Amino acid sequence: MSNGYAIAVTSGKGGVGKSNLSVNLALALQRQGKKVALFDADLSLANAHILMGITPDKTIVDLLDNKGEIEDICMDGPMGVKLISGGSGLNATMNLSADSRKTIITKFRTFSSQIDYLVVDTAAGIDDNVADFVYACNRVLVMVVGEPSAFIDAYATIKVLSQNDRIRHFDIVINRARNEKHGQDVFNRFKTIVDRFLTTHLYHVATIPEDNHFHIGAGKCQPILLSAPSSKGAKAIEALAANITGSNASPLNEGDASFFPRHQDFKA
């Protein structure tokens, strides 16, 4: 069987808290006793390392330039989470060729025996870099906040990713909600829009409350799971991690061009 799963964290627009969720979700999975790596796949404006309080000395560019392996650019982050940084402000990463993206994805397949989960923090929007990395994941988390522009951008993202049935199942995370009821209401409104035009399956996997501890922790370069582990935000992310790994988790997407070898490729 495959040794693990890849989880994409994506959104239609920037500024909705995607990187904060990615870093803290990786920590929450690690806290479950899993071996976790975080790939900062925002290849032009990578910032996960800032939220983790570490300075990467190597990035994906080094992997492509030197023909090395993922292990060569992997750094140890908080709680033992591994970080693979995408780089920031580097021309070499802003417009990767399809072959370069394929190389990166293939390199992760050889790394898969070392980890249980790979969290992929994508760039905002839906360019080719984003799409190819999302297609390579088993689970796709789409962050949505309750405002019209976020609805429109998240809908457009799902529309593109679901073309030709490449991805059928989307886990929706409602961020910056006032409370659980507000989060459920936002999800219901968003799902109504998506169901009207698309034949996809949406699952409300988490409501993340508005919590100032996210901003305080980010200012100190500390994830909320470390800086305020008892906060509402931290508890919500731990609940999300339990939800997507538990026996009642929503269905996975299966495909060929994947970070991890799919189950059918290996015998148990």
C-alpha cells in the first residue's frame, strides 16, 4: 500500500489564512504521532518558514538545479515537522515548466516512505503551478471566508480543478467564523452556489473561528498550536486534523500524477 497521503491547502484568493492553516495542520498531524512534511508550494512568495520561525538554506530551486533529492533540501521544523521551502521572489520558481513540476512531484514519490502525511501549501489562485500540485494530492482543502469575493474566487478554483473529473471531492474549511453556526451558514450558502452549477462533492470539515491568537503568533513567528495551544483556533485545527484522518473522513481523490504512489500501485 501507499505509505501516506498528500493534502493540498488551497484557496481562490490570497489573504484568507491559508499558510497559517497549512503550518498548524502539519503540526496537529504530527501531534497525532504521524510523520509529517510541509511543502510550501507557493513558489514565488513562500512564507511558511516565517510562520515556523526557521530560515531555509535550501529551496526547491536547489533541487532542480542540482538534481538532488527531497532529503537534500528538507529542513527540521517545530515538533519535528519537515519543511520543503518553495523560495520567495525567485524568477526560477515563478514560471516552472510542466517538466519541472513533474520532476518535483516524482521526487516526492521517492520521499514518501519517510512520512505519513505531506501538507501542500499552494499559492492563491489557479495557475498551472497550483493546479498540477493540487492534482497530485489525495485530499483537497479549500479555504473559504464569508465574503462575496472569496465565494467567487473559491467557486472558480473548484470549477477549474473539477474539470474532466480530475478532482471530485473537496473539503471546505470555513475560516474567520464568528461561531460554529456562522461557519455552517457560510458553508451552506457556498455549497448552494456550487451545487447549482457543478457536479462536485463538498464536505464541511472544519470551522476555524476568528481568533486574535493567530495574528499574535504570526507576529512572533510562532504557530498558534505552539503559542496558544488552548485557544479556540488551535482547538479547531486539532479537530480538523482528527476529522480528516478519522474513520468518518470524507472520501479521497485518486489519480496518477501523485506525490504519493496510489494504493493500487502497491500490494499490502
